[in-house]
Amino acid sequence: MKAMTINRALCVLFGILLIGGAFIVPRAYGLQKLPILLLLLALPLVDLFSKKSSVGMARPILFFSMFAAINALALSVGVLYGNPDQAIIDGLRLGVIFPIVIALLWTSLADFNYGKYINGIVELAAICILVIISLGILQEIGVGYFYSETFLEENSLRVGLHEGYLQVTSHNVGSLFFIAGYLLYYVVANKREKMNIRSVFALLCTLLAAMLSGRRALQVAIFLAPVFLIFTAKIFAEKKFIIRRIVKLWLIVVLGVATFLVYLFLNGYLYVDDFVERFTGLFEDDGGARTSQAASLFSAFLSNPFFGSGIGGTTDVIRSDDAPWVYELTYLQLLFNFGIVGVALFAVLFFSEIWRIGCNARCSHMNYSIEVKAMFSGAIFLMFGAATNPYLGSFDFMLMMGIIPFAADVRCGRRRLQVRGVT
């Protein structure tokens, strides 16, 4: 029993470190994260050999196995078309090996008490990301020296000072999609009478970090938050007063942001013309931006509409000399690489999980925790962000997406249905 308790404690500790690292420093420090990941995958073996292991989570394993199988199909098409060897190797790692590892990891974390820890992890991540971005901006304008060149390179942290706006490129800006979706839903849909001040503060940090980052897709996602939050509320069959809260929160956020922007405009910190041009430029072509990718990817898709080009296919638009087969428009690239057949399989896989969650939520004995609902909301925000950024090609962001099959994995009991790992 003592060994079992130590094993669970280690699993919780390593789970916190791995999930926290995925939020705060995604796509960075892979060598440092690898031992933690390996230990998490190894710990369930102790229970297995001691004959005290619990039943694994069938839905995440099935989901990621199917995900890997679809990627394996696209890899086969890529090999058939003679796509670059490095692209095939990267596709094998990202599309087959990573999903299998994540499925095993979710099984390892099956008994992880998310309701007790995940909220604190997300709140801490929001504050840390704001601090990292703020110090990066201060260093860029010469106020101080906070980061070494090694740190900047590892986290891809760069600050651009432009007329009318800032632009921060950093891997952890992508985490803000998930964090914003999580905290917005957690704050607005929490049925507890007492407001969680820490969560509200973390939400304000997230909104400020989103503004400072200059990431247009993130700012648009926050503006469209009611759509994603109401979708999540509908999936989980929330009461009507929750939806009314969502609309009220959105109005407060929009009013607050608008007031802050007016203050900046009136004091000469921002210029209206430059600010408007910044957002309208999202839809303009500069000879190699996303609109060029969209036209090129769709045109190439029409050449092989059913099974696509396979993983590793390229078009006449090159965004990276090191990896010319990688594009920012995730879903158009999926259509180009996987074709109609592959995209249809992905759609069936994802929507079947969402449909199952909706069915479970409408069961009279179902009791999803607020943390699971908020994590689902975060995953929806991240999926929106992935439309114009290649987030889903990362282990850390794929780990965040695992909440969808996790939420669909329930255990049927005579007394009630319960999401495994959440009490």
C-alpha cells in the first residue's frame, strides 16, 4: 500500500511538471521534458506488476490509435509519391509516434486528480506567460537584460516594435488559446457562489498577454469567445443562466478592451490608421503570407482531391527552406496532404467524440466537473488558433487536445456515470 501511495504521488508530481511545462514553455526544452515523460510512462508498470493497476482509459487509446492510423495512411501515400525522406520521418514522429505516446500518457494519468490541480496549473501558466512576454518587451526597449540569447532561441521569443502595435513571437503565445478558453469558461460557468479571485486575476493576465502579444488570431478568438463558450455550454447541456452569463461577460470584456484602446489612442500610444491596417492586413497578400498559402494549397489539393499529396507534399509557395512541406494553415494543409478521404476520417473521429460527450452530458446521472468543461473549451479555442498556426504539429499542443477523448471516456455504474480521474 505504501509503494502504491508513493507511486501515485510521483505520478501527480511528474504530471504537474509535464503539463505545466507544456503550457509555459511549449515546443521547448524537449531534452529536459523527456525524462519526466519516460517516468510517467513507466510508473503504471509498477502497479501492473504489483497487480494493482486500474483499467486503462479506452477512449483516449482508441482515439489516438485511430488518429495514428489515419496519419499512417497519409504517410503511405507520401512514400508512394516519393515525398522527401525528412518529411516522412517528421510525419512518422508527429503523426504516429506522438499520438501513441500521448495515448499511453493519458492512461498513465488516468487517476490524476485534475479538479484539484489543473486549475492551479492553468492560473500559474497565465501569470508566467504574461511575465515572460512583459520582460521580453522591456528587454527589447532597453529597460533591462533578463534573457540570454539561448533562452530567446529556445522559446522563439522575439519582440517587434511597430507603429501602432507590438508583435511578440513566442511558442507560449500559442498556449494562450487554450488558457483563455479554459479561464473564460471556468470563470463564467462556475456555479459556486464565491468568485475565485485567482482565476479572475489569471484571466486578466491572459487578456493582457493577448493584447501585448499582437497575435491577431488570438485577439479574434477572444472577441468570438461567446460563440465557443456557448458551443461548449450546449455540448454539456448547461442551464440557460450560464449562457446569459457568457453574453454578459463578453460585453464586459469588450467594453473593458474598448476603453483601454480609447485611452491608448487619446494619449498617442496607438494610432487608429496603423491599428486598423494591422487587422485588415490579415486578409491582404504580401507575396508569401497566409492568403498565398491558401490559394496554393487549395489549387494543389484539386490535383489529388481524394487521397491528397500524402505527408511531405509541397506546393509552389515555400514558407520554410528547412521544412518546405510545413504550412501555417493547418486545415487547408490537412486537405492538401490527406485529401477528402483523410479529412472525412478525421472529422468522423473528432465529431464522434464530441457527440459522445454531448450524449453523456444529457444523461440524468452524468456529472462532468467544471474543470473538464473548461478544458474542453480550451481545446476548442486551440483548434480555432490552429487554423492559421501549425500548433497541432507539436507534442505539447497535441497533449492539450487529448481532453476531447478524455472527456468522452466515462465509466458506467449503477449509482452514477463519472469521468475517470475527475471527482
